[in-house]
Amino acid sequence: MSIQAQPILIAGGGIGGFAAALALAKRGFKVQVLEQAPEIGEIGAGIQLGPNAFNAFDALGIGDRARARAVYTDYMVMHDALDEYRVGRIETGDAFRKRFGNPYAVIHRADIHSSLVEGAQENGDIEIITNCRITEVAQDDNGVTVTDQNGQTYAGQALIGADGVKSIVREKYVGDLALVTGHVVYRAVVPKAEFPEDLQWNAASIWVGPNCHLVHYPLRGGEEYNVVVTFHSREQEEWGVKDGSKEEVLSYFQNVCPKARQLIELPKSWKRWATADRDPIDQWTYGRMTLLGDAAHPTTQYMAQGACMAMEDAVTLGEALRISDNNITQAFAIYQQARVSRTARIVLSSREMGKLYHAQGVQRLVRNDLWRDRPSERFYDAMEWLYNWNVDNCLDAAKYYTGSAA
């Protein structure tokens, strides 16, 4: 088989992997998605979607599916978890949509994943292979070869490493360590009937406290509510997910106000994430291999942009292939140039936002003063760099390197 006839391999069947599959298939490539789990699925709870996410959905051809599953918020709001002081409120109604061309919404992570998977399953150029945990990666001038845990090999003309924070592909080519933050995140989904009426806001809501915060918002037509609590652990953490304990959560939120404290009492079961990120890097591409999503730029959750950035990556890669007439090595270079600084800004901004959320003492007072009485339009100005991304401008950063990226 000639190299041009071979598929592009994608390591990882998460949001980034399937977004990449759709973008590549749109450019006419055969694709194999290699997923280590025995069946396709997505763990997690709710995530937030900025206007940039909707631009990505539309570019990937799943806009209608994703829009139908999202809950559209009226506003975002931050309260001080100690005294209920409203730190800031950002309207996300008509003025927000007019400014950015798309809404702000919240959605269950599985509903995004399902929308992407359904699009892939309807595309005859995308093959999904499960129970395929990559153990070896090799490449030469004639393409790439990956080997799974069973010794099965897969050949392709290129490899997209979309295999997450613990990326095997990144480990081979970059070899840097994940930076465990010590911040632990508990996530749960609660039925509306069990959720406090005085917190049933159609909003992305956050309660910020010393070394901790709590988040809640509606999901699935308002029939469920996402609940997330984060704290700085007393223990030495290792990156990973396991079942959580209500007793542990309670021990970190003794001083929060009663209204916010209700959230901790709600879930019958929790999933516990010990979080990690990595320092940004300026090289994602190695020959016929490139990284995408969390494998390229793993970040903490404080900017609510992890899934959005993975989908942006996929759209940008597709556009890089378009303008390079499907020349893979040229497209990988353009893609890297277009994405490195933007995603690094997300990683670094997320770290700083975490400090802002978790401020204590005088820093807490400064934080509360920072946004006092700030109108939504001023927040919109600050968000423009993030939310104005779309398929037409996604290659703009690469122009500074090539002079003619688009």
C-alpha cells in the first residue's frame, strides 16, 4: 500500500481524538481512531462552552447535534464563598451573543463526546478500533507504525497523539513530567428534584474561597445539576481518578457560608480527580507525528477551556491541511505555529486564575474589589481574545512565522 493510501492514525478516542478524526475526514483522509478502552465512552460531568466551542462544532459538522444538547445560560456569576458577596456577574444573553456571534452554554461532557462519535460513525472514512492501548511508536520516511498491548501493529501516513495528559506519544517524543498541582477536584451530577431551589440558577456559578471553590450549573434541559468542588489537598497527590468520600470534602469546606455549603451535602457519590498540567512547549510536531488536545497542552480547569482547545486544535489542523493541499509535513508545521502561543496562554492563564479563585487574606479582598461593579461590556473586552476564535482566523498566528499561512 502506498503511503498516500494509508490512513492517518489517531491515538485516543476522547473529545480531541474524534474532533481530529472529523477534521481529517473532511479533508479526504482515511482515519483510524485507536482507543485503549474496551468501548467508546467518556467519563466526567459538566463542562462549559464559550462561543469559540460553537464555532468549532460548526466547523466539524456537528453544530446542530451539540447545540441541541446544550443548556444556554443567562449569566455567569462569582460569589465569595465565605460571606456570599457577589464578586462579579457577566450577562450571557442577547448582548453577549451579539458581541461574539454565539452563546455561552453548559453541557455534559458525554454529550459533546456523543455528538463527535455519532458524526464519526456516520463517516465511512473513519474506523474506530477499541481495546487498543499503544505501547510503541515508530516512524520513517515511509510513514508511522504503532504497536498495541497485544502486539498488533497499525501503519499510517501520520499519527496524531490525542491521548491525554498521560500521553504515550508525548512521553516518547518529549519525555517531560506531568506537574501534579495538589489541587483535587470532586465532580458529581445531581437530579433537579434534589437540588436546592435557592441555587437553581440558569447560570454558570462559582463560589470562591481560601484554597477552594465550588461550581454549579444546570445540565440536560435543567433536569440535572453539575456540582464541582476543588480544594488544595493536604496529601501528596498522584495524578488520577478514583471514587471520592463526602467526609474528605466536608473537611475542606468547614468555613464556607451555609448557602454554598448545601452543595457538598447533595451528591450520593463523587468522582475524585487529582489534577495535573504540564509546562507549555513550543514543539508538538516530530516528523509525521504531532500532538493535539491535552497531549499537547494539558491544563487545569480554571479557564474552562480544555475541551474547547482540543476542538480548536482539530479545526486548525484541518485548515492547515486545506491551505497546504494536504501536504502533511507542511500542514503540521503551520498547525503548530498557529496553536502553540494560544494554548500556552490558556495553560498559564489557568494557573493564574486558580490563584485568583483561591485567594485568602488581603489578596481575597483585592480580588473582590477587582471586579466590583464592573459592567458586562468590560468583561467582554477582556474575553475577546478567547471567544472571537473561529475557522476564518484560526491560522492567523501562523502568518507571523510564514508570512503567508492563509
